Amino acid sequence: MSERLARRLGTLDATTIGLGSMLGAGVFVAFAPAAAAAGSGLLVALVIAAFVAYCNASSSARLAAAYPESGGTYVYGRERLGPWWGFTAGWGFVTGKTASCAAMALTFGAYVAPGYEKPVAVAAVLALAAVNYRGITRTAALTRILLAVVLAVLVTVVVIGIPRATWQPITWDGTGILQAAGLLFFAFAGYARIATLGEEVRDPQRTIPRAILAALAIAVAVYLVVGVTTLGVLGASQLAQSSAPLAQITPLARIGAVAGSLGALLALIAGVGRTAMAMARNRDLPPFLSAVHPRFSVPHKAEVTMAVFVCGLILAFDVRGAIGFSSFGVLVYYAITNASAFTMKRSCAPVAGLAGCVALVAFLPLSSVLIGLAVFAVGWATRAITR
């Protein structure tokens, strides 16, 4: 068994990391593809995505309190449903969140250096991987600073935007709304980072559930206010075509996008590395990824490896393609979360969460679904051969 990680995070730190993940690139970029799918119905889509996220968060909180280890649903699926289910969840998280990292980095590049997004994004990934390498307390401290900048900028966007907003009737294209909800779910999935850090949280049975639900509640409120403002100022058609919609309300949004995408990317790299470490401990990924740095107490080999893969995705995809693929992998992950929680307590929330995940997957863009299925097939085949 590999060396264990150190418990250094309290409730505030865990909540900050989760909230920093949710108020990252999502709030600055996810409204555009959602508007392209649903028009002004994106507000309905946002409520649907938030409801599914709440059900998933409830299941995650219950499971994380029972299994306070690194790895999140990879661990829960193994314990409650069996090794193959755990592997599927872990593979979905690692691949989906690696795509999320690419989306965050590309958003950073689009706001900082339009036309040079990809090299700037690669540089950001390498720099933040170096921060994570130095230890989880440094990750939490930098996330607090970046989150404060993001919240200040979003308040400014709303204050400037609300007087200019004109309200449009909501369109009710059911297919478009469900597709938009699947894409917007990408923005709410940051609370998983809290569960994946379960081995590094103090008093995890109490801290993790509180941090997950607090981070999600704050994020939903912020997304609703910003979504209403952005749609009211730009309108659905202009919003759908924009690569930096909040910057069209105020140039200060570029500062918030930079801070938000960096904060989310920082937390994502930490979460993916720890899930990869948990999978490597059980030889579902190469065992060398389970190594823990003797001084900094981080899964350093897993984090470096994930950073390399993220750089490859940045060079291969654009931000919208990365969001679609990320949503597929993460929705599969949370479907298994809800199924695992149902085996502990047969309540309505896991059933609703599972049904919501399945429905949102079904309405994602076909290209995202096909790429996601191919990636899962590679993972399953590799595990079958190596085991």
C-alpha cells in the first residue's frame, strides 16, 4: 500500500476548492453553447442542471462521509457496486475532468490572448501543475485569492449589466433545453473535487457533506444571477455566438475569467491526480501513479502525467468540444454515484439524480456521446486485457 496523504484541509478550505472549481471557466464560457442549443430557454436548462447537481451532491455527501478516502466515486463504486463499476466511474472522471482541464485552460487563453489561446493555455497548465506539486495547502491558499477576484468581478458584471438588460420570453424547445442542461452541468460538477480530496480533509464525516452542499448552493445562486443578466444584455442569438460573453458587458470580465479559469484548473488538476492515484493503488491504472511525494505529500507522478495529457488535449480540441466530452464523462461518473448511494439508503434523491444523469447524457451532442463511448470502450478493453 502506498503512503497515505496528510489531512490538512478544514471546512472553509474544502468549500473554497469546490466553489473555485464551479465558478471557473463555466460561468464565463458555458452560457454560449447553452444559448446555441436552447436560446432563452437556457434559464430553464440552468434550473434543470442545478436540480440534477443537487441530487448528485446529496449522494456524494452521504458516500464521502462513509468513505473518506481519495478517489471519490471510484472508491464508492468499488465498495457498493463492484470493481468494474468503480473503474467505470474512475475512468469517466479522469478522462472527463482531463477534458475539463483543457476547457478551463483554453478559456484562460481566449480571454488573455485571443489568437494565441493554445500556447498560453499550455503554459497555464504547466505553471499550475507546479503549484499543485508543492502541496494541497498551497492549492487552497491560491484558490481563495482567485475566488475572491472572481466574485468581485461577477458582482461588477451584474451591477453594470442589470440596468442595460431587456427581458425576452423564454423559448420552450424541449430537446434544446435538455441538451443545454447537459452542457451546463459541466459548470456545476466542481463539488466532486471535495470528495476526491477526502483523504486530505480533517474530520471528513462532518466537513465533506457541509462543504459540498455549501459550495453548490453558492454556485447555483451566482449562476442564476449572472445567467439572467447576460441573457438580458446580449440576447440569445448574440450570446450563442460569443466566445467571451461577459467581456461584452464589461472588459473587467477578462480579469475574472483569468482568475476563475486558473482557480478551477488548479482544483481540477488536484482532483484528477488524486483519482488517478486511487485507481493506481488498485492497479486499474499503472502502479507508478500511486506514488506520494515524501516531502509535499501529493501524488506527484499522477499530477505530472495528467498535466501532460491535458496539454495534448489543448492542442487537439477547441473549448466547446472539450465541454461536451467532459459533460459525458462526468455524467456517467455521477450516475454511478447515485446508484452507489441508493444501495446505502433507498431515497428519492439518488433515483432522481440517476434519472437526470441518464436523460442529460441522451441529449448531449451526438459527437460528444460517440467520442465518450469510444473512450470508455478503450478503458474497458484495456482493463479486461491487463486484468
